[in-house]
Amino acid sequence: MRNNTWKKAVVSALTTILGLGITGFLFAPNVKADNYQKQGDTALSSVNNVIARTSITPVQEFLTVKLYPHQIKNRNAVTLHFQNIPLLTFLDTPNHSAIEQATKLALRLDQLSNQSIDANEINISWNSTSKDYSLKFQQEELVRVNKNIILPDATKNLSHDALQATNRLRRLMGNAAPLTEIKGKQVVKADSKMGSFVAVKNLRKAAQGIASWYGPGFHGRRTASGERFNQHDLTAAHRSLPFGTRVQVTNMRNGRSVVVRINDRGPHVRGRIIDLSAGAARVIGVKSSGVAPIRMQILN
């Protein structure tokens, strides 16, 4: 019953809150954090009331954020896309609702986007007490990154994932330079050859070549693995790697990287070594160019 109730949410819930619609949650740039918190809490309370009686299961859309409800190993989950880039995935726990936590962050990101903040003030630090990572704007904690709030293309290195999430937000909020370390915890080193930042652990085999992408014309069709293709997921097609293989793909032009899961066969064009989903291509800046030189590293 709890699982079913959670699923029966979301767009109509927020668009009916207080009769304002989503834009009703935006505040003027000078609104203080405590005022935001009070209004955000009121919004979340209203969301809960609506969730309990609605039967809709769509994507939840804000001005700059989309929330995609789904499941991971029979657990309710919500993946937050900021400016159409997957940023974080929230998992339900006995004490915390994934949709509530994701909605709270979505409201705050919309507000910060409206304020034209300095993205260099977005940072990440290690919390030695709770053993997780605190993603902050200035001194305000936006969200914790831990085993229940993870990178959508997560690796087995939580430190690396926390840094990746932070750098994506810094870039999307204002094209700030990527961080190379987490305050209180050294986690990565720079790859001077490519100008990218990669995890020291988990990288085994590597290859270089040209990546392309595919999406709209194949969305909803069956992939070679048998699952349906979702152009927004972080997946890719490869000619020979086993289905389920996780691969880190780095755009050698800009240093951006993404971890994808192989679930299809391709590319079918000579001279290309991997075909990214539209979502993965967007993360590393390949969608606009169509193709790009990449470095591909097998993680498992």
C-alpha cells in the first residue's frame, strides 16, 4: 500500500498546491532562507495531502527541475534532473520520503537559479560525524550525498560521485570551474593529459575513439538487451561489451565525464566506438556537436 501511494503522485499534486501552480513557489532574490524554509515546508505538507488522494504517476516538472519517479531494486526512488541533466537520485528510507527530499531540493534550486548566484560558492565537504558529504551553497546545506542520495550514474566510489554531482551543479548554475577535492577528504587527482578529473579507483581498461549519440527515433523501442530504450537514461550501445557493463566516458574536448550502462548494440557507423543515449550525450556536451573524441574506461 505504501509503495502504491508513493507512486500515485506528482505533477497534479504540485500544480494544485495553494492554487498557485509551480511558479507560486518562486521567491524574490532577497527572500531569506528562513522564509523559504517555512514556505517550502508548507508546500511539502500540501504535497503529502494531495499524494494521498491522487492517482497520477507522471514526471514532476518545475521551472529548472524535473523529478522522475521510478524504482531501484524494489525501492521507491526519484531522480532529479536539473536543466535536463541528471543530478541526484533519492531513495526511500523508513524515515525519509524520496519525493519529499527531492521536492525540497527542487524548490531551492529553482530559487537559486532565479537569483543568478555565483556558482563558485557551491562546494562540497566531508561530514566526519554522519559519514557523508554535504553539498552546500555558501554555508547553507542543500543536500547530503550518501548511500540513500546518490549520483544517478553512481560508481562504487561515493567520494568521486559526490564531487561529480557538485561539479555538475557548479557548471549548470554558472559554468564554474570543477573542484578537484572535497574539503576534509582528498578523493581524486587531475588527469593532466585530458584536463578531466577521474576517480583513482575502479578504472581498469581504457580505449579512445569517437562517440556519437542516439535518442528520439528510438525512444520506447526494444534494445538488443530486451529492455525498452529510454533516451533520458544514462545508457549506451557498444558492439561487444556485455550488457550491464558500466563504462565511464570522458569527452576529451571539455573533460566532462559520465558513467553509462551498456544495454544495446552499436554504433552501426564505421569509425565510432560507442553510441550514447541522448541523456548521457547531454551530460558531457556531445549532443550539440553530434560526435566527439572520447576516452572510454570500463568500471566492471
